[in-house]
Amino acid sequence: MSKLALLHSGKFYLNRSSRTLAHCRYKSQSAHDSPRLENIGIFRAYGKPVATIFLWSALAYMSLQAVWSKLYFDEIKLETEARIDDLQDELKRIERS
């Protein structure tokens, strides 16, 4: 039986670390299998992609937040400077009268 046929039969799985075929027991054959051990396989399979997406999205969020904060601060600064100029002009006008 070829390696590909063994893989599709469900009796064996490909061991990534050693790149060899290893025997895999069915769930019904072992009374010691627990849902907790099955969840480890889920984390091993999907943990790295989920973590990568989470980290990239956090980086993008923080970068956009920093850009927005900078733009907002610049806008407030311009408005404040414009208000100061208006008040100085009004003060000069009052002093002349």
C-alpha cells in the first residue's frame, strides 16, 4: 500500500517533525482520549494563523490610532491658534477705541 493510500485510509498520519508516517489510533480505540487533548490539536493547527492575524490587526489598529491622534492634535492646534489670533485682533481693536 502506498503512503498516499495510507494517508487517505485514516490509519496513519504524516508526522511533520520527522517527515515519516506514524500510526494513529482511532478515537474509539482509546479510552484515555479526552476533549482537552483533542483541543490541543485544534490550537496547534489554527493557533499560529489566528495569532498572526491578531498581531497584524493590532499593529494596524495602533498605527491608524497614532495617525488619527496626530491629525486630531494638529487640527486642535490650528483651531486654538486661530482662536488666539482672533482674540488678539479683538484686543487690539478694543485698545484703539
